Amino acid sequence: MSWFEAVPVGLVSVAWLLVPGLLVTYAAGLRGLAAWATAPIVTVAGAAALAVVAQKIGVAWSVWLVAVVFVVLAVLTGAVSFLLRRRAPAREGDPRSVTLAAILGLVPAGILGALTLARGFGEPDSLSQTYDAVFHYNAVAWIVDSRDASSLTLGALGTPGMPNTFYPGAWHDLVSLVVLSGGSAVPVATNLFAAAVALLIWPLSCVFLARQIFGRSPAALAVTGVVAIGFSAYPWGLLSFGVLWPNLLGMSLAPAALAVVLSLCGLAKDDMLGRGRALLLVPVVVVALALGHPNVLFSIVVLSIFPVGTALIRRTHRLHGERRTWRGIAEIAVAVAVFLLGWWWAATTPLFATVRTMPWAPFTTPGDAIGEVFRNATNGYDSLWVLSALVLIGVVRSLWTSGMRWLVGGQVLSAVLYVLTAGVNTPATYKFTGYWYNDAHRLAAMVPITAVPLAVAAILVLAQLIRRALPKLPPVLITSGLGVVLLAVTGGLYVRSHVSVLAGHYTEAAAKPGSRLLDSRERAFFARIQQEIPAGARVAGNPWNGSVLLWALEDRPVLVPHFPLNTTPDQKYLSAHLVDAATDPAVCGAADRLGVRYLVVTDSLFWPDSSAVHEFPGLADPGGRPGFRLVDSDGPLKLYRLTACA
């Protein structure tokens, strides 16, 4: 498939991210940038919550279900908004010049981002050659086959005999809608949906946050979209490492969520939301982030500390002037107590124990980790010297600007959390970093949320200096010119560096035995044998040899749908004894319960040095053993029919 042929899939992805939410936000009275930037939050929250409800009441997941429910939701929202219109009139959008500046700023971001993705991915149907990609691919396949998209059941991937477990399913729910809308393959839908999130939703979200910080400033909005795609840690890092697609989706909503917090705290300049609508959006934000990925919800809590603190201090100062000082102090004390109790609960509850104690060894020293944050070179990425200099200028500017100091506080908190994971990461630090799996990549992705507006603040400072020297030049023209200079001196905002971040887990990984899940020969073999395996028949295979992707690629369910963290007794028994099917009656009992009828073997292994790849002796090539019939082969690639259990 060419990238041109994949454009319709990309458009469908954009439509699913924006249109359902737009119906609701416009019905609620939002307009312009506020309506468009909060629409993905509403879409994610509504779709993921609907999936849970649909599973509970026995309604199949489908395109029509989601479309009808969002239309009904928009009608109800519009009716309530109409009744309350006198108290909460529709929010007017910005002047056309401000909106146009924001739109024009998104265009180069999309072009540069698309170029980066195309070079990093290679082809639209390329595979992410990573550990977590297997679960995410097969989760989409499970939803498409079962029409069960609930986050409450997704963790089991429909494995017979395995209890349902929670996994945040918003990403998989929406990608499944892309697949169901046009029949695109799971990898293509995944790649194009990821592109829509990274190149549209994230910059749009950042532009909205910038609008709440800088007000109706065409100059600020014109450069924010481009700056947003310049940092390696996000979006490029989460498009590569893991791969952490659910985090990618959740983090793309984070700046818009933070913009809602600014409205609540009274820190938004020329507020586009208003405190009332922001308050109504809070539960929607919580649901969207919790079902997108709870990591992001914790990130927003951390980044909200300084805005909330600023609002409380301002309120206390006002109450002091009204001779109600003790009330202000009491409110601060209550807020601190609530935060500490919440932190204590999160740090001790068994609910997060597995996540909180995930061990990651530190890979650098604390001093070097601090340097990485200053250079925006987290996790070994290239140093982004120009952007880093802009961020530092923005820090200085924000410290001297009322209402913007919280940005510096948020940047420092993100940096500290990253340093703890990258340079320390001991059980003593888990109480601070455990909510992100103690993972440096997830925490590094927080840094650009505040770094983007800090860099924009720096560009505005430079534009002001130029305008003083050249007062006749329009501010937008000056800022746009600075944006062009920024692109020129950074090679298109570090396109080569970002391409290398992606290629390491796509095109380059696919060319290295041991670091790839599948190569082109194996994919061609899987496409061929799909016609030889009846629909619904489950296929056994060592998941580490790539056969685990038969489900996502060819719609044939597999014995072990992910690199095993938890397996059922039947899965374990077949993994150890399937080749003994002709002589061990227990094998056929387990195979019948799971529906296993075929075995696939290959000669390559993902992560061959890992001890886990050798835990499947029963799924080795049976060769001439009785109980198996060779159906198809291509050298070492073989498909067997399990005849012993006929």
C-alpha cells in the first residue's frame, strides 16, 4: 500500500476523533478553537464509556451504535444548553484573524510531521516491531471479532478460561471503529490513527492551551502548532518506544485538559470556556484520561498543582482584604489535605501495586538526567539545542509574568519525575513515579506539555525585541518569520532526529533478526495460509516467533495472543505438550476447550536471548510425529493441521 492509498484511512481516523465530539461541543455552546480542541476529549470519553455500557447490557459494538448514541447525546446536550442559554450563552469564537493564525500554524506541523512519519514508518502497513505492539494489535482484532470493546474485559483478549481484566481501551475502541468503517487492515488503521493523533490532535490541543495562556494572540497561535511537533519525547517517543499507543492518545489530550484546569482556576487569558463549562468538562476529562490511559490522569494532577495553588493563594489574598483571612487559610489547608490523602491512597492501594512496583533499572546518573532535560535529549535522544534555549528563555519570561509562573513549576515537576526514573529508580522513589510504571519514557513525555508554551513565550519575547527595532512590521509577520528561521536552523525542527526515533522500531528493526517480530517473507506466508485456516479456528504457535500476529494480520485467533504475562492452565499445558497430541489425551482436551486446530512454526525469534522464548517446547516443529499433517510450507515456515484431535 502506498501512502496515497492510505489517505482515506487517515481521513476516517480524523473523522472519528473529531466529529462525534464536535456534535456535542457545539451543542453545548462552545465555538471555534474551544469546540474543536475539546471535541477529541468528548469523543474519547463518550466512546470508551459507551463501550463499557454496551458490554454490560449485551449490545454489540458497531459504527452505527456509536454514531446514533453521539447524535442522541448532542441533541440532549443542545436541549439542556437551550434551557440554560440565558444563564450560559454560547461562547463566541475568536476573531477570524486569530482563528486563521491557529489554522495556518497547524499546516506546516502537519506537513513536517507527515514527512517524518512516512520516512520513519516506511510503508503505511509497516509493523511496530515492539513488545507491547502485539497486545495492542490483537486487542483491536478481538474487538472487531467479538464486538466487545469494554475496558473492563479487554485485558483478557477473550482467552477462554481467563477472567476478564481491566485495560484502558479508548485507543483500541477508536481504532476498531476505523477498521469497521472501511475494512482496512489492523496495522494500517493503527498507523494512520496514530498519525492523526500525533499530527493533528496533539498540535490542536497545544494551540488551545496556548490560547488560554496568551489570549487572543495571532502571533502565539501561529507558531504553537509547529513547535508542538519539535520535541522528541512526545509525540515521537511514544510513537516508537513500547509501543505506547494508549499513552500517545491520552497525552495528546493533556494540553487541552490543562486548558480546562486554567479556566477553573481563573488563570486563562480571555477565557474561551468559562468556569461553568469548564466545571462540566471536568468529569468528561477524567473519564477520557482514565480510559485513554490512567498515567495521563496522574500527569494532569501533577501539572495542576501550581495552577490550583496559584488560584488558592489569590483567593486567600482577596479574602484577607475582606477580613476573612482564616477562611482562606482553611481552604488551602483542606486542599493540601485532600491532595496528600489522595497521594497516600495511590501510594498504598493494592489497586496500583503491580503498576507502582514495575522495576526499571536506572540508565544514567541523576546529574546526566538533569542535563538531558535541559537539552531535551531524554532517553538518549539527540540534543535539541535551539528548542532548549527557547524553553530556558521562556522560563525566565514566565517567572516575570503574572499568571504564567505555574508553567515553570510544571516544567520543574516533570523534570524531577524524569530524573528520578532515569537516574535513581529505587523502591524509595516508587511512591513518586510508580503511577507511570517507573518508566522514563512515559515521564519524559510530560515535559513537552509545558515546554511547548514556554518555547512559544520565548519566540514572543524575541518578536517584541524585533518589533522595537522595526516598529512598522506586523507582529504576526515577525513571529512567522521567526518560525521560518527556527525551521531553517533546526532542519525542519529536527526531522532527521525524529525519523531515527521512529525507524529504530519500524524500518530499521524490521531489517534486524532478533529485533523484529516478522519479516516480509513471514508476512507473505501468513497471508497465504489465511485461506487454508477456517475462520474461527485457533492457531497455536510460539508467540515469540511472530505467529502471535496472525490474529491482527489475517483474522485468525491464536493460542497465546500476547507475550505471556498471565496464561490459563490450558494455554500452559498446550505450550508444553502440544507436540505430544498423539500420545497424551490431555492435549486434545485442552485443544478442544480452546478451539486449537492448527500449529504454525517459523525459524526466527523476537528477542532470542530472552529466557521466555524457550518456554514453549510443546509448540516446536513436530516434524514427522504422528497427530499432525503438513498443510503448507515455505522453507522453515510451516502450517500443520492438528489431526490427533479430529
